[in-house]
Amino acid sequence: MKSKKSKMMFAAIAAGIISFGCPTSLQAMPGGGGGGGGGTSTVSFTATTECQGDQTTFNSTSVAGSGNIIEWNWDFNNDSIFTDGSGANIGFTLLGHGNFTVGLQVITDQSDTTIGYQNVTVHPAAIAGFTATSECAGDLTTLTSTSSVLTGSIASQSWDLDNDGSYDDGSGAMVTYNFGGAGTYTVSIQVVTDNGCVKEHSSSVTVHPNPTADFTYNDVCIGDSTKLIGTGTVSSGSIVSYEWDLDDDGMFDDATGAYVPYLFTSPGAYVISMQVTTDNGCKDTVTHTVTVSPLPVILFDYDGAACEGKAVVFINNSINQVGTIAYVWDFGDGETSADVNPVHTYPGPGTYTVELTGSNSYGCMSSYTRDITIYAAPIAGLTGTDVCYGDETVFTNTTNNNGTAVASYFWNFGDGEGASIINPVHTYDAPGTYPVELIVTSIDGCMDTATGFVNVWELPDPDIKSSTDEFAFCDGDSIYLSVDLANDETALWSSGETTATITVDTAGFYTVVITDSHGCSRSDVNEVTVYPLPTLVISNDTTVSLGYDVPLWATGAEHYHWYPHSYLDAHHGSSITSTPLETTTYTVTGTSEYGCESSASVTVTVDPDYTFEATNVITPNGNGQNELWYVKNLELYDDCDIVIVNRWGNEVYASRGYTTPWDGTLDGEPLPEGTYYYVVKCDGTEKVYKGPITLLRLNE
């Protein structure tokens, strides 16, 4: 028997009043209980196409047949009961996906009730999901989408791998990602269908921690077992296996377990690796180098003859392949040493048993023993005389044989020379203090060396110096001769004087002998020369008019110097000229080629006799030659009157004293060419000087 809803639907379909799949052509039918005299309303609505789970928006587009629609009632579950919602516009979430039949009932204010049905489509959403591989820290995790959709297809899949809310870390059905460290990470996937339906899904991804592998070991000597103890750790979970690579072939197949004792058959450095695995399959590997040390080979020798009182140099010839060796020497006389190559002096002659024990840095130990005989040695001694340079040094051998036979003596004189006799003598080539060495060797090869010093005193070095640059002086003078004396030196001159400085006033050879505190002496000699003074001959005394030149001369010397310098044209030379303005006595000093000097004097008497010499032609044309009328010596007299007139007796120039010479002008204007006449009269003489002057203006 059909339900009430099915019966109503069947009746409606039979009546042809409902049309599916076309919302705009919905058929209306009168509802029960309606009254009123109006026409039937038209029922219609629109619905958005949504995805499963989203809200669908319904909007009524119904039109009233008469009056106004006052009520809109909805049937969303297709049970013909319009109580699922009300209002012209409404949102409703349809459960599931597919095609849904939705009905709308409209009621007007004319009591007209009309209903209509329409199909509404809801697209299915995707079923989002993914799987993730279980990885260890640092490895790539593979994420595989398991998403699906019932109808249609999946258009895109995006991933949020860093949990920042953005799906921008990868796309596609499968991605890989390195989460870095161990931990639990939230991963999300967003799935979009071809109908635009979006579905998101989040899940946790676990990254397991890696273990930390390590092991302890002991370096051993050859023949001992190496103990390998694994010490792996992990922050969560547990270590489930220890695997060993003991032959360095990269394969962890040589042993298992946390404790492995292993015996290496030959010494060397061995690379050992261990791999640990956790219960989650995470691994770590560690490598150490294990040293298997050979026993050291201990050997030694000693250098030279083993003699009483002499240091024996022990030479360590031990051999070690790895590490370092610590040594202990037992010298057989109660003394020990930890040096590699020790030096040891024994207390006396005899035979001693020496043992060297060597222990390398891995604790491997060996030893070596041998006897050493210490022989008695001679006790060398020497003396030598101190001498003055050039004398012979005598050496005396004072060696004590000390009960042994001497095989040889060798002397080193300290200057590159030597001798092999018992008591030598030697002459040194230079003064100085020389280290002397005597090496005495016994028949057992034992040597002793005596050292000392001999002085070869340097001879005094007298150097006679003169108080002048040369050992010479001029007749009538004297010089000092001197020598430098050290505090312990004395002087003896050939003159019998014993002072460091003597005065010499005669020519001859002078010798000095210097003696020092060691009795060493040496002499020096110099010749002293006395130079004669020059004999001067000079010009005679003379009288000259004021303003006129006087030649002066001298002979008998090499160089000449005149004094005073007044009115002279030169100060040096055998011939000079004086133009004195007053009576002057000149002294000339003559110097010989040896620097000896003599002097002589000459007097020049000046007579102011008003002697003049006038020129009779001037050419003032501006060429700088013969521009002025010149009267020799006139400027020397200030008591003279000078007048110049033309041919008609007219005065063109007049002056008291001739300080401004006439230049052929009058009042600054050039005078014409012609003959002019001068008259000069001085107060100090009755003489009158006169004569013609020809003025010419030559064109250059």
C-alpha cells in the first residue's frame, strides 16, 4: 500500500501539474482550502547548483493569479508537506548529493493556494585522504593521495606540508618531502573535483629519530685482543642491532652484537666501522681507527772512546713503526736517564752494564743490554810565555799521564798553526791574545785537552806629529814635535828629552823611542826642514798729480798682497795700479812657495796741482757714447768755476764744481751743432784753463 506522499506525487503527475528538471516552467496547481474569486497563481523559483554539504540558495519567482502573494512555504524533502521552510528567498542544505525534488507553495491574500515542484542538483564532494611512508629523520617521506569522487573526476590535488594553512607546498597525487628532524607533523591535502567541489583532509605524519652510533676500543700491542664495545643511543625507540665492518670493505657482515673481541694478526692501523639499527629501521654508522702496535726494536751504540772523566754519547738506534717510544736508560753505575740520546760521564775506569728499555705509546715494551769499558785518561797541562810582537813564544807541556801511555800530543797555537812535539816554540804573525790548546791522546784513544792563553804584546806605535801641516817652518820660527803616549808608555827623543812634546827651531833628523809597561819598544824618525824668507825688491817712492795713476810693483816672492786696499785696482799681484786721492804708504807682503813671508813699503805722494785734461768734441745723439763733455780730474776739485759760451759769447753752461757734466743742452733744450768755448778757473791756482768744444749730432 503506497504512502500518502507517494499517492500525492502520483496524483500530481497523473494530473500533469509537475515538470522536473526545468525550474522556469514549473506548473502550478490549486491547493486545497483555497477560495476567492481570482485566477490561479504561477509557481516558480530558482536554485543555485552546489556541492554536497554546501547550502543551496532558493529564490521564488512566483506570480500571483490575483492579489498578492503573502506566504511562501517549502517542501525540501519531497514529502508534500510544506513545512521545511518559509519565505520568498531561503537557504537550505540538502543532504547528500544527486537530483532533489523541491516544492514551493504560494498563498495569496485572495486565499488562493498554488504549489509547484522542481528538480535541484547537488554535486558529490570528493572523499579526501592520503597515506605516508614511515621514514627516518633526514629521509624523504612519500605522501600518496587516496582521494576519490563518486561521480565526475578529480581536477586537482594540492598539499600543505609545512602546516602554514597554504596549499602551496606540492601538487599531484604523490609528493615527497624532507621534514628534517624527527617528530610528528600535520599534513593537509585539498582535493578539487571537475565540478569545483573542494574537500580538505589533515592527518599526522611521523618521522622517526636516527640513532647515534659509537663504540669504545683499546689500542693494543701485537698478540693482544682489541675489545670493541658498541654504545649506540636513540631519543625514542630502541637499538635492535649492532653490525660490524672489521676489514674495511664497506660491508657490515664481519660481526654482530654490542660486544666484539677481535685479534688482529699483524700490527698496523685498522679502520673499524659499526652500524646500529633502531626498531623503526633507522640507522647510523661510526668509524674509528684502531692501532695494533708492534713491539719496539730496542738497540743502541755509543760514540768514541769511553774514557774516564769524558762524557759518553749514547746513540739510540731503536726502531718503532707506530706511535712514540718512552726510554729508560740504566747506565750500570746507579744513574738513569729518560733522554732519547743521553750523554753520561762515568765516575771512573771499569766495565759497566748498560740497559735500554723502550715503551711505546701503546704500552708495548722491549729492552737491550750491553757492556761498556771506561779507560783511564791522561790529564793535559800547558804553560806559555807572553812576548812582544816579533819575539818567540816558548810552550811547556805539563801533562800528567795518569798511569796510561800517551800516544800523541797536538798543539793548536790559535792562529791556524800547530805542532806535534812535546815542548814547541812559536812566533806569531800578529799581536793579540791567542787561545792555546794541547790535546793529549792515550794509546786507548782517551783524550784530554788543556787550554790557555798567551799574549803577544803589540809594539808601541810612535807617530811623530808636527804642530804645522809639514815638518818644516820658515827661518826664525819654530815648531812642536809630539807623540801620543798611553798611560803606561814613556818617550825618549834623540835630543835627550823625555816629554811627549818638544820644541824644534833648527833643521835635522829627530828620533823618538816609545816603551810600554811590557818592555816592548818602537821608534819613529822625521826630518825637519827650515825654509828661507823671500827677499823683496819693490818700486820707489813717487809723487803724482791728484787723479793720476801710479804703477806699483814688487819681485822676489811667489805671491803678493798689498795693503791698505784704498785706491788700488787690485790687492794681489806683483804689478798693480794706484789712483790715490791722498798721500798713501803701501805695504806689500810677499809669500814664498813654502809660505814664508817678508814685507816692504812704498809711499805715493799726491800733489793737488789742478792738472786737467778736457775733451774737445761731444756727440749727444742718444747712442750712449760721447754724450757728455768730460774733463779728467775736474770732478776732484770743488773750488773750480766752469763756464761754457757759444761763438757769440752767450753763456750756455755754468757750474761751481763739475758734479753735473754738460750734455750739449741749455735749459733742457738741445743746442745746435757748432763750436763752443769753455773757461775753468780754480781758487787754489792762478792757472786758467780754456779751449774749444765741438758739438756734433751724428745720425746713427
